Amino acid sequence: MSWRGRLKLPKEHGAWAMLYVPLAIGTLAAEGERRPVLWLSLAVTFLFIARESVLAW
């Protein structure tokens, strides 16, 4: 089985926008270093995807 078959993506279609729109607006509104926001985005994305897989497990 490929990794796509094992990976369970969240089914809530609006949840992706609720996750990334505030993050994008906050990033654009903030001044200064944006590298921590990149790490935060990666961590939040990982946890968001992992949550669905853990619940299905």
C-alpha cells in the first residue's frame, strides 16, 4: 500500500481555510523575521494531518 493510501487527510473542507487564512493574514500583517512562521506552519500542518490519522487508528 502506498503512503497516500495510508495517509488520512481531514474531511472537513473548510478546516483548511480556517487553518491557513488567519496564519497568512497574521504573517502579512507582521513585520520582521518570517522564518518562525514557516516552522509554525509546518508544525501545524503536520499536527492537523496527523490528528485525522490518529483518530482513524
